[in-house]
Amino acid sequence: MAGSGSSMLTSFLLFTVILSLQEMYRGKLASSELFTILGGFVSSLLFLVLLTFIGNFQESCGMRTGWGAVIVAEAVALIAASTVHRVCITTCFLFSAGLLYELNKFSSVALSKSESRAKRH
């Protein structure tokens, strides 16, 4: 598992690259229905990497991560999606909700495994 500093840097760089590519190809992403859905998915990836960045930043500062980080990351992703197409906003929200559900499920499994290891020692 990567440390919070390297994970924070990686997620920030990924956020910058994804946002730049999305803005460069904004015309192509808005050209058809399928590409519009793809634009929403790309924006939901922005949500995921920004949420990782905010969570790692709060962890490195000693603050507790909560729903505020999710709301800020979702708002930024939806604003980025709105620069491509109106439908991208809806698909970004739906894909982000699915990613958040899977991320929550994955983190609860990882937490239960780490707690079971701690009880053994």
C-alpha cells in the first residue's frame, strides 16, 4: 500500500491529466450519445481521484475525512462534466454513485481484514 504522501501526489497528477484530456477532447465527447456517456464516466474518474487526493490530504493533516470530502469532490466532478455536455452531468453523478458504493464496500472489507489481523497479535 502506498503512503498517503505518494498517493496524494499520484492522485493529484492523475486529476490534472484526466481533466486536461477531458477539456482537450470536449468537442469529441459531446459529438454523440455514446461519447457523452463516456464523458460522464471520465468525469466520475475525476471524482474518484479527487476524493483520494482530499482524503489523503486530510489524513496527512491529521483531520478526519467525512462526507464533506465526498460532496466537494462530486461538485468539482459535476462542474467539469458540465463543460462537456448537460447529459454528462447526469451520467457522471450515476457513475460516481456506483464508484462510491464500490469504494465503500472495498474499504470496509480492507478494514475488517486489518482489524482481524490486529486481534491475532
